[in-house]
Amino acid sequence: MKKNWLMLSVIFAVMLVLTACNSAEKNTAQTDDGNKDKPAQTDDNNVDTNSIPMEITNEGDVIKGGTLQVALVTDSPFQGIFNWELYEDAYDSEIMKYASNVLYELDGDFLVKDTGIAKLEVDAENNKAKITIQGDVKWSDGTPLTTDDLIYPYEIIGHPDYEGVRYDDDFKNIVGAEEYHDGKADTISGIKKLDEKSIEITFKKVSPAIYSLGDGLWGYAEPKHQLESIPMKELISSDAVRKNPVTLGAFKIDKIVNGESIQLVANEHYFKGKPKIDKVVIEVVPSTSIGEALKTGKYDIATSFPTNQYDGLKNLSNVAILGRPELAYSYVGFKLGKYDKANRINIFDEKSKMNDINLRQAMAYAMDIESVTEKFYQGLRVRANSLIPPVFASYYDETLKGYNYDAEKAKQLLDKAGYKDADGDGIREDKNGEKFTIRLASMAGSDTDEAIVEYYRQNWKDVGLDVQLTTGRLIEFNSFYDKVQADDPEIDMYMAAWGTGTNPSPAGLYSEGAEFNFSRFVSPELSEMLKDIDSDKAMKPEYRAEAFSKWQNYMAEQAMVFPTFFRTEIIPVNKRVKNYNVDYANETELQNIELTADAPLK
Amino acid sequence: MWKTILRRVLMMIPQMFVLSLFIFILAKQMPGDPFTGLITPETDPSRIEELRIQAGFYDPWYVQYYHWITNALQGDFGQSYTYKIAVSTLIGERGLNTFWLSLLSAILVYLIAIPLGMLAGRYQESFLDKSIILYSFISYAIPTFVLSLIFLFIFGYRLMWFPTSGTVDVGLEPGTTAYYWNKIYHLLLPAITYAILGTTSIIQYLRSEIIDSKTQDYVKTARSKGIPMRKVYTRHIFRNSLLPIAAFLGFTITGLLGGAIFIETIFGFPGMGNLFVSSVMSRDYSVITALVMLFGFLTLLGSLLSDIIMSIVDPRIRID
């Protein structure tokens, strides 16, 4: 028995290393730098990310109907919670996209357009929004979509028994939501049915974020006729969520094999018309074999494809490689204070070790990120210049210079700031001539992370800075965020990444009250700028763009956090798919997908 | 004997209790919790705090332990934080997958290993013996994931003899014959891979037992009575040589639920091994604790079963 346990623990230790990457990234947007796209080590073969197309049109005559084969690349089974209010796993949402209960269509900046199932009209002066169902829309079971179905999702999230993450500050912005949640009211008083086609929601305050589905506005409908008889506590395990959800999208769920595959069929009631293909089959494919599966023509489209396998795809004649920017950035942050949990406020400490703009800027200039993107990421990552990913075209400030690699400039800045090498050992001392060591927390992810961090440490040493790793090695994902969030005194700076989602407002990450403002930097100017971005005046797009630009410049100058990478997402598509476009601004709509052969090309 | 078995079963209670205490405390000691992974810029930290409070993570450990153990004693291991369904349902689903896979591969292991071990022992030092030894060394040395990937590549993708992932095709109607055939079809390749990797110890034990037996007195007696060599092997030697294999049978039976993480991951097969590792990674406490308790119980049960089986097949052994 002793032997068994020993074996178990050895196997287990090995497994931890092997699965760390995938499991950690799977259920989180708080990304670990270098998880999904383990960089492949190649010296040449770099791609210019602009050369990866977003769209493909293939030759050949279109067949009637057909089945689209979709690979969901993951090493764990999907969770199978098919409900927008309750799901947590990104893979479930990938699947739900095909069935979708989405009410609004979004433009390239992820702002609500008028073309969806529902139309949004905001009355900012009175903090009200009117939502109207456009035309005759039917659920996949043929029942008409009613205003009750628009209201029901709010009653799910606000329900006293709701156990998800979406009952948050944003949601409490709806008048009456808290009373409903506390059980003091039977309905949410701020949500009213106006007529057969429209509802009105009253908010405590409306900001420009409402057009990015913020402020508490919810973007989905739920079939009340199917769900209302199920008690809230049982909803998440009910068949209506797990097996046979009634939906509004182009396809409806037909059969499910728990955790591994799902078959959808065309929804004849779809409001944009019945899709041209008959079926979609989505299957979980392990990351180890997705390259081979694409090569042998098992799948038409692979979602969440691991970027480190890009090389293996390049020479396939049957697969087109499409790419688009990821909604994420990697960054380096400096610890400049503490979070006061009791008062929910960040307290900036002027005396903190890293509170010197020149020092922080110098560290940014000293990092040779350009070489890392080339040697380790094949150019699928690029050096970032801003904390807003370029995909938010209207808000991203492309004029920002960023901190391009310049060791000389770094040295000058350090000299200017008074970090001088007093004892001649090649390492600078601090302003008082004391020994100066910076402790960096960095996450363990892929096998090349260690090499990359060592390279950066060498970069910093070249300009005379002694950077040591907190705990002496790379830190596992959960411990890393535990330490960073708790303002561990052993951390002076840290390397991490954020997935931004579709709402670019930076208030949740950098404001005075934000617990995720890990650098703990606070200034009156910054607070003002953040307020400005979400102010009434910013309801005007030009004003908001201007406010975003000001904020980006301020962040770049202060460098309490500075961005390191932007990433590119790779989407392989089999050449039997007639037209396919992955550009967020102009994505191919599901009902329009057509195929040119009976099976994916080999 | 029944007394002894009863005593052993009663002994399991304090053993399981100590195990439960250890695993409960150790699980909670891990950095992070099930909600750490939910953090995005759009989630509200105070909501996460609320959920932690609701889940009782801030109660003292003995309070949490008390809640958990009292429910567990009534068969309620709680809800999975990740999958949001009852832990027993989740383990039931995955356990069943793993059970069929392990059962098929255990059968294949015996089908491959017993003839090979016997042949190797009987024709000791021959070319056949050396080939079998070479095979068993290679299969012992080759890492699971390497062989799995090679097999998947050759038989799944190149020759296309077998399906490449999952337990069953999605289009089939559950309950039909086609559905069950399809399930077995999906089991074959992972089970064969698993079996080939698991034959070494049986081949080696069997071979050396047979070599030992050949010089035993009872063999000489049998031969001198004029029984043909073939019969001596199949009747006399074989039965005696199976003893060390019978000694492991209990563990093999209870091990059917253990799962095989590499094979499950590479063949996209939702089983227990995958569930265990991913529950640890996502800090799904309720699943971790339930699985460790289950594995612990199975280990204890396995050793008891092995002893019982031994006493049945070898009358010289008595458990007292």
C-alpha cells in the first residue's frame, strides 16, 4: 500500500506539470502568460501577423445541406452548462454560440448595433433603456419570443438562490435589483413591461458602457415558458439547461454526449432564416492530436487552437489558416501600495521601493521583448504599446510609442534617477547607496517560460539591475494570484496577463476601489480620467475615444504597469467551407455557412 | 475467517477517518480556491467574496470538516464547484466510462500476458523466450503517452481503423445495438494501448514461477506417472504458477476505477484520471476529497480481496 501511494504521488507530480497549462487557462480569463500558446522554438519562419488573413473564399460548387465538423480543442471534457446566466467555462460558451440566445448584434468595437433580435434605445438623461423585440421572433420549439423572455434572465441573476458570479456591482445598478435579491420584493421594480414588444429598464446610473452591455444591461433572453416551472436551485442541474435547452440561434441542440460532443441541427424558426447547412457537430479534441486531425480532414474549424502548433499547419494544403487579434494583453506591473480590504480601497504608498517613474520606465526599455516575440513566439505575439488591445479600433491609440528595446536609454534613466553603481560590481545600488535587489513574481506555464524570464533577467542585469525571482522559481497559477492579490511583501514586480472581454472600460482594473488594481497605484489624475471614460459626456463616441487616448498616454508615462505582448488567435478552416470570415467587425453569420464537399478535404 | 474479514472491515473505519481528515485539511491548504479561476476584469471581487462566504470557506476548518463529514456519512458529497452537479452523479458518470475501459483492458492484459508468460517459461532461453522478454522490457520502458500517441497516429489517423476521440458518436440513439457497438468500438484502441503497457509484471511473474515449478518434485512425479508434458504444463504447473497473479487480483478489481490520466487525455476519454487531476487544478474541493476517499477505500478493499482470493486459491494460506 505504501508503494501505491508513492506511485500515486509520483504520477501526480508529473501530471501537475503536464496539465498545468491547459487546466489553468481553461476556466479563466486571468490568463497566465504563455499558457495556451506555448511558444515553439524556431529561429526563422517568423510570420508577419498582418499577413495572416481574416477571411477565406474557396473554389468549388456548393452542396445542398451538409454537416459542419467543429473541433473544440481542450484536454478536459466540457462542463455542459448551456445557459448564459449560469455557465462559467469558456468552452460552454463556444458551444452556445451556435445555438445562442443573443439579443443584440455588436459592431467592430463590440458596441450594440440595431440589427439584432432586439433594439436598444438609451435615454441617458433619465437613466432608462428601452428594449424592443424587432419583428416576429420564435424560439427553437416554435413558441414566440415575448417580453417575459427578456425579463426572465434578470430574474435568474437577481434571484436570492442564484449562485453565479453575475450578480455583481453592475447588476445592482438596476433599480430594485438588490431588493429583489434580498427577498424584499417579488419582482425587480426597475424592469417594466411597456407593451407586447418592449420593456423598459431603469438604472441608477447610465454610462457609455451600456453599449458594451455594461451597467447591468443583459444581452440574452431565456425561454420563460420552459424554465419558469424549475426552482432556481435546481435550474443548473436541470435538463432544460443540460440536455434540451430551447434557444433562439441558427442551430438548436439535438444530441449531447456529456463532456465530449454535441450535435446541433438547423433551426427552422431562426429569425434570419433557416441555415443553409443541416447540422453542426462539435467534438472535444485533445491538443496533442488536433494537428493530425486537421491534416486528415476530420474537422472543418478548430476553436481555441494552440498557437504553438502553428508550424505544423503551415504546409497543409487542405486547411486555410485565419487569424485575428486576441482580446488580451500581457503586462508587467509594479507593487506600489496595499489594498485595504475593509474599506475596499487601494492605498498608494509614495515611499514604496518601486515608486520612481524613471526606474520603471528604465525597466521597460531594458526588456528585449522584440527578440522574444521573434525567437519564441514566431511573431504570433508582438510588443504591445498600449493597455487597450488594437482590436478596439476606436479606442486603441496607435500613436503611442511604447517602450521599444533601448538599453542605453534605460541606463541614462537610471543614472538620472540616482541608481548608481557605487561599489563597482556592475550592479547598481539604490539612491542611498544601499544594495538594491528587485523581486519579480512570474508564473509557471509552458516549458519556455523559464528561458524567457531568464532572458529578461539578463536584460536587466545588462543595465545594472539585480532582479531575483520571488520564491526563487516560477510560481504556479493559483499561488501566483494568491500572492499578487494579497500584496505579498516579497513581490516588487510581477508579470501577468489580462483577457479584456468585450467591454474595454478600464475602471475594473485600475480604479481606486478596484481590488484587481494589483499595482495599487492611485492618483487624482488617474481617477479623473477613468471617470471621464465612463461619464455622461463620453456618451459621444469622439469624446470617449479622446478620454481613452488620454488615459492610455498617462498609463504609458507612469508605467506602474506596462504592456508587453499583444497576441494573435489562430483559427484553422478546412477548404471545403465556402466563405469564412473571423473579423470581429464582419464575422460570417452561421446561417450563411456553405460547404463545397460532403466531407472535409484531406 | 469470517471473523477476520469482519475485523478487517471494521479496521477500515478509523483508517478512512484519518484519511478523510488528512485530505480535507491538505486540500484546503492549497493556494487558491474554486473561485480563483473565475476572476476576469468583468467579475466583481466583492461578489466572489460573497460566494466564498456562502460556500463557508471562511469558517474554521473543523466547522467545515464537520459539515462535510456529516453530509458525507449520509452519502452526500456535495456539489462539484466546477461542474455544478452532485459529486456522486459526476463520479458515477466518469467512473462508468473508466470502469468499461479498465475492464476491457484488464481482460486484454490477461489474454496477452498469460500465454506469453507461459510460453516464455516453458521454452526458457529459446528465441521465443528472448523475444517475449524483449517485448516486455520495451512495453515496460515506453512512456504511456508515447505509445498512446503512436497508436493514435497509426491506427486512428493513418489507417483509420479506430475512432480518435470520445466514448461514442454523438449522432446515435442511446439504447440501440448500434450505440453499444459504437461504444465498444471507441473503447478498443485505448484499451489495447493500456493493455500492452500493463502486461510486463504478469509475464515476468508467470515466467519465473514456471521456471521454478519445472524442477519441483510434483512435476517429476507427474512425468514419471507418464503424463504428457503438455498436460503437465496446462494442468499442474499452470495452476501453481498463477498464485502470484491471484495475489494481485484484488487490486486489479478495485483498480478498475482508478483511471489512466495519460490515455484518457490523449484519447479524449472522459474518465476518472482526468477528473481527478482537473479537480485538483481547479481546486474543486468536493470532488478532490470524494475521489481520494474513494481511491483510499478501494485500496483497502483491494488488499482485503486479494487476501481472500489467495485463501481460496491456495488452501495452505489462511487469513487469521
